[in-house]
Amino acid sequence: MIPTSESCGRNIADVRDLRVDEAVIPLSNVPPIRRLLASLNSVGLGYIALGRE
């Protein structure tokens, strides 16, 4: 399932601006994304923005 603005209350621009540690809760309803974010956060990379290139 892909998160929608209705499910997490954010549009794609808002999500891209989130840091990894901020995105864990709003995107927790998507298991693959939740696992990836949890892994990044657990190794200290929670400060990275999702939209970082």
C-alpha cells in the first residue's frame, strides 16, 4: 500500500522535507518503508532528510 495524503496527512513535498526520524510515525503503515526508516534511524542516520539527493 502506498501512503496517500489522506493516510498520513502530508503531500509528497512535505514527506520529502521530513528527516528519517520524523518520518517513522507518519509512514509506519507501510511495512517496507517502516523497516528501512527504522534501520537508518538505528545506525544514527535519523538526521538525514528523505528528499536529500
